Amino acid sequence: MHIKMKELILGCFLASLFFACNPEPKTEVKRVVKIVKVVSSDTPNKDSELALLMRKMYLDADSIKQLIVNNTGTISDGFIAELETVHIAKATDPDVKTAEFDAFNKSLVNQAKAIQENPENQVEEFNKLVSRCIDCHQSFCPGPIKRIKKLRID
Ligand code: HEC
């Protein structure tokens, strides 16, 4: 009962964060900031939609890790909804968006659902989620793998 309530609160919190990122005015501001950055320097713009989403996913996964470690909660529907948007977010390199990429995204989402469905094996299922992050990164973006590995629960 206790855990359910916390889950619900976390879900609402994540959902509100998630939706708070979407309203038009903010998107507009972001777009303007991006244009200013591109115009004011010739270094490539690193803040693609996908990069921003990934940064948020990392932080959210880290919060979920803390909940699981402390046995105070677990993954939320809001987080799963976030993972489901990976294949539609614009990447820095548009060439990454292949059928293989979509398949990696699907297995990530399926593993997130497995965490929800296996309350007895939270640590194991969470670590499998981290492995699904790494699977895609091995093919498409090896840079952050070392950092992602830190999400694993020992
Ligand atoms: C389907 C493939 C895929 C999956 C699954 C995936 N990533 Fe990524 N990730 C990428 C790609 C591609 C980039 C580069 C984004 C860009 O530059 O547009 C990226 C970038 C990142 C970055 C660097 C963002 C920055 O600051 O530029 C982090 C951190 C990250 N991912 C964490 C994660 C975590 C944590 C998970 C699992 C919860 C995950 N990723 C799952 C493909 C994936």
C-alpha cells in the first residue's frame, strides 16, 4: 500500500516534469536559444532533442535506482512514457534513426515494463534495463557507456 502511494506520487512528479518540458512557449524559447547558439558560434550544436531527452532519462533512471535500493518505490508509467519517445526525438546525427535503433528502443521499453511486472526481482530487472541502454549505445553512441554503467545496482 505504502509503496503504491509513493509510486503514484513519483508517477505524477515525473509526468509533470515530462509535460512541463513540452508547452509551446518553452519550446519556442529553446528554439530561439538554439538558433542564437548556432549563429554565434560555428561549433556543432550538441543539444539535440534526443540528447536532452537522454540527459533527463539518465537522471530519472538514477532516481529510480535510489527508490529501488532503498525499497521505497520503483519505475513509473511516466518514465516508461518517456522511454517510448526515444524513437521520435530528433538526434544530432539523423543517420542513427534506423530500424535497428527502433528495435533497441522497443527492447528498452519492454524491459522497463518487466521491472513493473516483477516486483520480486527489482534489482535484477533494473540492471537489465541498464544493459538495454548500453546495447543501443554500443551501436550508436559509445561515449556515455562508462557513465551509464554507473547506474547499475551492485
Ligand atoms: C535506441 C538507442 C538508445 C537507447 C536505448 C538509449 N540511448 Fe542514450 N543515446 C542514444 C543516442 C543516439 C545518443 C546521442 C544523442 C544525440 O546526440 O542526439 C544518446 C545519448 C545519451 C547520453 C548523452 C546525452 C548528452 O549529454 O549529450 C546519455 C547520458 C544517455 N544517452 C543515457 C542513456 C540511458 C541512461 C539510457 C537507458 C535508460 C539510454 N541512454 C538508452 C541512443 C540510445
